[in-house]
Amino acid sequence: MAVNEDEPICRLSHPIHPHTLSRIAGRIPKSGCFACDKEEPSPSCTFHYSCTTCDVEFHDICHVYPRKLTHPYHLQHPLTLTTQNIEVEIISNTLEHGYIFKKCNWCGDDLRDGSQFYCCSICNFCLDFSCSQNFPTLTITNPKSHHHSLSLFPWPLLIPCVACGLVSLLEPSYSCFQCNYVVHESCIDLPRVIKITRHPHRLSHNPFLPPTTPPCRVCYKIVDIKYGQYSCDHEGCSYVAHSKCATHKHVWDGRELEWEPEEPDDTEDIASFKKVGKNMIKYFCHEHHLKLEKYDSVRDAKKQCQACILRIDSYDFYNCIQCEFFLHEVCAGLPKTLAHALHKHPLVLDPSPILDYNSTSCSTCARESTGFMYKCSKPDCDDDNDTFQLDFRCILVLDYFTHKSHEHPLFISTSYSRKGIISCAGCKDTVRSEYYLQCTICSFAMCYRCATIPYELYYKYDTHPLSLCYGEDAKKAYWCEVCEKEVNPREWFYTCNKCCITIHLECLLESSVYIKSGVTFYLGSVTMSILGNNSQTRPVCYKCDHRCPDHIYYKLFEKAFCSWLCIWTSDMDSFENVEPE
């Protein structure tokens, strides 16, 4: 029997031969609504539904939950809509043997007291309301993943799916008994060829893998070679990923590439500079030539890398021969376009000035920066409401990351694989960001803000670089050179072993360390300026009434603020009535 997909189905009919409900003019079913058993008119509609085959009628919204239904999960008998009070063991539509249902037979969730569910009194089978609304197809002809038709397996699948290797009790499954093939509904149409940003080559779905298979390169857990996974077909490449890991919405962009030609690798087009002479380059976003310089150990606060905003105080760097434009050699070498494991789409280097202060935050570490950003190349990206962007510190953290504070390598872990509350080993705070780094050997985890803290920094009153110390079991007391308060030796701090100097992390690494002076932002419709701060200026903050301690301060409505926090906690509506200093 042909069924019109635009019209609802009578839930009393058998799924193999479904009946279509007809729309009848009039709000009052003549024989009463079969679902709610009431003859009152529907208050919001001018029609009702009727099934002439089953001889039943429904209000316009009641056909979704009739008193009885025939469900694909239990084709043996009809299911009856039931409500029970577990405490007093009273059941509406009272069952003769008084059986008390406590869990849904499909998903295993507890039935809440007073909730509605569908049950079979003959088999003691029940479905909670959520599962009862899922009506999977009984037979799938010409499936993409198999050469035979597949039939619905009408019980929760307790064995691994052959396509993904996982056991999922909540998902309908289909089987081909002559091939001993059982697969989840969502795995029937898995793409055969995909491309993810974590690997430079395309990946193909294979039903099994060779014995010497490495761990999954997304979750870094063991891969069961008996089941389908994604792997790289390039000679000598052993990249492999679980089927569900490789096709997760945060990893894969949703494109099937089986019949699409492979894109050429145009490395010259994505290079950010061209060599124009010995130690001379032309950077793509700067009008002058840049010269490679050796660091001469002379620290200048004005020399800041335009890309990452950190000071030029070590390593080689590029210097504009006509203006004050500086780039670390590492930062200058990053391409204009790259694929990063933190996002499913390619990222494009955006060197343009940031005009909106709300757009200065990195999507992974939430740190404000006025430097260059890598942004998602897809304007219709559906991952977040805001544009996904990475600052230069986070872009250098690869999916296989080694940190000096931990003996094991760290890997990118995201919110969809998180189990329980995760605490950062650096700041000891709960990781609330969607992205963080985790060890697969032990429970060590770290947020991106801590993972990208510089290993070495200079203090203006010390000739040696200060090293980041990751806590120690020290019995003697340490005191901060800047604020003169005690340093907790179990927390991270900076130290110089030659000069016996210790400094709090937050005292040396200012909250505005990645903000450069001389920039003007728009905070909504208000203009905000970032000005340089030194020993001669040091204005008093309008909010906290302390002198601004960092290398920059914020100017808003002719008032000075030492930090973004002071601006955020101020009543900006009252600023316009304040006389300038």
C-alpha cells in the first residue's frame, strides 16, 4: 500500500502495511478521540483525523500518542498507553497481574513516577514515551554498506556493530542473517571516502584492518581490527581512526568524497612570504621587505611580534627595514591556510586589525589577543554562533603535544569525549572550555590557556630568563619579587635559579600580555583605546582605584581602567555623566 509521506500514519496499523490518516473538517470527532477518549472540540484547529480502516478518529494533535499502537520494536502485540504511580503501585488501564514497570525495555532508563509509557501486558514489555516516538523502517533495500537488503533487528543490539565496533543500546539496528551482518541505523550510510583536518590524506572506510594497527588518531584508544574503521590508503601511512571518531560532527565536515577528484597540494599558494634576497622576505600582508635578524640580547619593550604579540627577547626574528614591524621567525613561517585538528574546516590567517573587542578571544583558550588570528574559512560553519578562531600560541599546539610538566604525551580531547568533571593540572580549575589536552595513560589533563604559557620569560630587573616551574615539594617559603607576597610552591611560578628570584605566574604574565598598545576598539557603540603604560604614566584605575600595573591600560569615556575585568564590572551607563580628569 502506497503511503503519502505528507500525511500522518495511523499508529494502530501494522508498520508493514501502514494506514494513512485523513483530514476531516470539523473540530469534534464523531465517535470521540481514540487517544484521549474525549469528545470536546480541539481548541486550536478546525479539523480532526480519521482512519477508515481501523475505524478510529483523533483530535489534530492526539494522533501522535494513541491509546494503543503497533510498534516496530514489539510487533507481536499492540502496546497500550499507560500511567503508573510506582509508590502506591496503581496503574491506569489496570493490568490483570498487576506487574509494575520500572525501566524502558529499549533504552533502559527508569520510568519516572507518573510518566506515560506504552506497555504489553502479555510480554511485560514497555517503551518510555521518547522511545515510542521512534518508528524505524522495517526493511532497507539496496543499502550503501551491504549487497543484501537489511531487516530491522527488533531488540537493543548487545553485540558490536560490524561497521563501527561499538555497542549502542539506544539506536535501532539492522541485520542480514545470511551474512551474519549486524549494523546500527546510523552506520548503514557511512561515507566510503572522507577528509579530516587531522590528516593530510583522504581516509577510506574498511571492514577490517591488518593486525599491526596503531591506536585511533582521534581518541588514541585501541582499534579493534575485526570491525570497520577509517584508514589511509597511501603507501607507508598507518593512520587509522574509529568510524564514529572520524565521522563525528566536530571532526568531519560532512562531505562524501568517493567520486570527487583529489585536490592538488599547492604549497606555494599557501606560503605566507616569498624570499626576495639573502635573509630578506616579502610578507603577504606587509608593504615593506623584512630582514632576518639575530637576537642581540638587548631587550626592547617596543619590539613585539605582530603575530603572537610576545616580545622579541630570544631567537631569530624578522624586522621591517622601514617601520616598526616585527615577526618571530617561527610565526612568519606559518602558512596562510592550514588544517588544524581543533576544527573540521581549514583555517585562514587573518592579519587584519580587530575592531570589535568581543572578537579578540581565542576559541580554545579564551585569551584576548590583538595579534593575528586563524579563522574558519567557512562562513556558514555551524559549530558555534561565533566565528571559530585560534591565536598563534594555540595554533602551534598539535594533536600530539609534549609538555614539560608531564612525562607522557598529551592529545587533543574535546567535550564530546569527556566523562565527568575534568580539572586542569596547571590552574587547578575545572575545564569548562570545549577543548583541552589529555593524557591517555593517566588522568592528567590541561586547558589550552595553561598549555600555551611560555616556558621562559624575562623580568625587567633580571638579566637572565626566568623559567616556568611546575610546582615542587619545598619546605622553605618563597616570596614574589613583584608583589612581595608568599608564593605557593605547589602551584606554577616563574623562577631564576641563578638569582634566586621567584615570581607569581600572574605577576609576570600579565592579564593583558597579548594586548598591544596603540589599538582602538569598538565596545558596542563605544570607542575604547589601548595605551602604553610605564613608570611615568601609571594612571589610577577608575574602577578599583589602584594604579594600572600592566604594560598597557584601557581608556574609555576619558577614564583609565587597568583591566578588562574592571571595565566589565563597571556601570558604563554612568560614565557619560562623569567629568573627564
